[in-house]
Amino acid sequence: MSRHQGRKVLLTGGLGSLGRAQAAKLAADGARVTVLEHPDIEDGARRASALGAAFVPCDLNDLDAASETVRAAARDAGGFDILINNAALIINRPYDAFTLSQYEDQIRVNSSAAFALTTVCAEHMKAQGWGRVINFTSVTLKGILDGYVPYVASKGALLGLTVTLARELGAHGITVNGVAPGAVVSEAEARVFADKAQDYSDWVLEQQCLKTRIEPEDIADLVSFLVSDEARHITGQNIGIDGGWQGGRAPGT
């Protein structure tokens, strides 16, 4: 039997670089994966199907509507056993160039959405006495980048959510863990550092103990372990997968 045979997974942000790798890995391991992505994403259903996943369009900016969308998807699926809060909004500019509304946008999508969707998905998990929640935090909590105040603040809030929900849901057989990726080779990285890609990659390797770049598949392997029965006694943790990051702030950010 495959590692996650028959488990039902809801994965937010499932068509980005990290999300695709997770969807493909979990589907290959026997899970029934549903990808939650923004309605404006191009050809979402076909792209999800190519990964072995179903597609549900959803805008996390509207949390009331998103909760109802996920509640309906959960009814159709027979409940979700595993929730992976992977979606994130990330914008780079000086802190005083953000409006309060723009700050709150990132808090809402990156942190509040995880609370809202966990609240919905935990109903089924509690009823069956088993569940897994994974929240994506970030190596940026170490203060390595300028210009990402709302993003890093949202990830700090998500870390707090992780450790407190682990306590409240643990009695129901549900584990809640954070995954904190380092600098992963991704489309987002290529976009942010487009004008200095090689310099940035060289700098990343200087900061890591391990001198190879982290790929999305590395993140997927960790997630697959954390949602497995093998990780049944791991909860309330924020697990870094950053190549042994020991450096500081990125140049020119």
C-alpha cells in the first residue's frame, strides 16, 4: 500500500513551484489531492489534473467565501484528512511604502486564511480522531531580507498559530507543524532576483552549511513525511529545511 493511500489532502497554493512538487509527491504516494488556487490562475484544472490532483478555484482574500468554498469541497470529498497551508502573498518594498490595507492583505492570505481553513477542515479530523495540518513559515523569520515586513510578520503570526493549534488539536489526534523553507529554487525566486540571479544563488550557498541549492522536491519530501503515520509524535514544531542556514541579510535587498 502507498504511504498515503486514500488520505484526502487540501493543498492551498498548489500550482506554484513548491505546491506542484507537493501535489505530485502526495498523489504519487496514494493521496487524493485537491488543489486550492486563485480563480484567475490560467488553466488551473488542466494543470492540477496533470499532477494527479483536483482543482478548486478560491480567492483567499475573501475568507468568508473561502471558508464556504472549502466547506463545500470537504463535503464533496468526504472531509479532508490533511490540510497544507502553502499559499502566500509576497511583495517587496520598504515598510513605509505599504498602506495598512496592503499590510493586512498579506496577514489575511498568509496567516488568517490558515486559521479559517483549519477551523473548517478540523471538523472532519476531530470526528475521525486523526488529522494533519502543515503551515508554511519561512527562513525570513531570521531577518535576512529587507522590504518584506508584512510578509515576515504574517509568517510570525502563522508560527504562533501553529504552536497553539498543536496544543488545542492534539487531544483529537491531530498534529500541527510548521515547515520553514530556506532559499528554494522557484519561480518566485527567479522573479524577485531576476536582475541578479547568479549573485543571489552564490550568496545563498555562502549562507548554507550545505553547498547545494534546495529544490521544491526537497520540500515535498519533508511534507510527505510530516503528514505520514511515521511522524505521529511530531507536533507543534517549526522544522527548517534551509541547508543549515547560518548567514545574514541578502545583499541589495
